[in-house]
Amino acid sequence: MDSPRSTKRERSHSPERDLLTPPNGIDDHVSKRMKLDIDNACDVLNHATRVLAIEAEALAAIRNLYQTDNTAQQGLLDAVQAVLDCQEKRGKLVVTGVGKSAYIAQKFVATCKSLGVAASFMHACEAVHGDLGDIREHDIVLFVSYSGKTPELLNLLPHIPASTRLMALSSHYHFTACPLLHSRADSILLPTPIPEKEEISFSVSAPTTSTTVTLAVADMLALTIAEQLHQTRKKEVFARNHPGGAIGVAYREVIKVDVDVELKKAELEVLELPSPSISGSDDF
């Protein structure tokens, strides 16, 4: 006969109990609905690939914008030149944002650092609690905000030195239309518009297409700056700043091969010995 303890334990893990208490707090009605959606594989796959198609179209549109629009092109050229001037004066890019934009900002800063472009991330909420001290002379502040009117970023404007140049990645086409920039005539805008709002595309306004486009433009900016800053040394700078992970291992393997080749060359070199007819006494 089973002991009372084992019977209790079996009862606590009975299938009936599992049905009454679905995992992760999902009620039974939602669980069944999720199961039905997954069974309908065609609908699931069609929806998933539609997301990819919409984001791909947005990337194609932003590429076309920077290929054909004079204002966007001038914004990119001004941004690259401003950052090059800033780097030459030992300044840095201070990139700030909140929410999903903050993650894009952090990734952009990480890319810049790995490419030898001086940059730092400043969270807009922490900025007003002391992190504004990160902004120094010759720095540039870059806002990441699709709307261009994020309250936490707007609140920073009165506290950023008037001599600090401002840039933004936002959905606007001209800096005068961006609330974060229009108050300063030397501001620089890098447009990041999307063809259709996410709420229309996906029935929810979660940042998805907009963050994909913003990240792409941020990558474009980082790589373009690095190309102008380091030129043929870009790969070497990246490898030096990225010694860890698979990238670091691959780089060390390349260095090892190069060293081995040089050593083998040295071993194969035949030194020309002095003629036997010449003795040390002939030195003068």
C-alpha cells in the first residue's frame, strides 16, 4: 500500500490538477486558443513572413531615401564631418534615449567603440541625476527617438550646454520639424522614417519596424565614420578592440598564421658566409 505521503504527492501532480493550473499563469481558454493557432501552421507562417516582408520593405525605402533625397544625404554628410571634427578634438559621441530607443543607442555605442570611434551611452533618466557630467567640451549629443518628442529627452535640452552640437535619429525629414532639434540652428538630423506605422502593419504600436530602420541607419553612420576615420586600418582597429569571442579567436588565428609564415621564411633564408680567403686580420 502506498504511504499517505506518496499518495499526496501523486495527487499534487495529477493531470487533472495540471489542467486546472496552466503553466505561466495562462488561463485554459488562452491555452486552447494558442494551441489552435499553432495547429494552423499556414496562418502562422504567413503572418511571420509578412513581418519580415514589411521590415524588408522599410529597409529598402530608407536605402532609397539616402540614395535620392538631398536633405537626407546632406544630413549624413554633416553628421560624418561633425563626428570626425569631434574625434580630432578628443571629443566623443554621447548617445541618449529611453525605452526601445535606448537599446538601439547602446548597440550603436558598442559598434562605435569596437570601430575605434569614441562614444558613450547616457540614459536620459539617469542624465538628470548626475550623468549630464558625461558631456564635455567638443562632445556631440545624439538623440535616438523615432517621434523626436520623447519627454525625457526634451527635458534634457535646457541642461545641455549651448556649445554642444545636437544630432538626432528620428522619423522627421528636416531638423526644423524635430522638436529635439529645431531650437538650435546647427543641429543635424538623420531621418529614420518608415513607410507605414506599426499599428497599421501589425495592429499594435510596439516599436519593431521603426527600431529596425533606426538600427540600420545607426550602423550606416558608425561604419561610414570608421571608414573615414581609419580608412585601410579599419579592420586592424576592430580586431584590436575585439580580442574576445569567436571574432577574437579568428583574428588570433590569422596573426598566428602570419607569424608562422614569417618564421618559416626566416628558417629558409640562407646566410651568405664570408669567403674562406678572408680572415679576421683583414678587417680595417
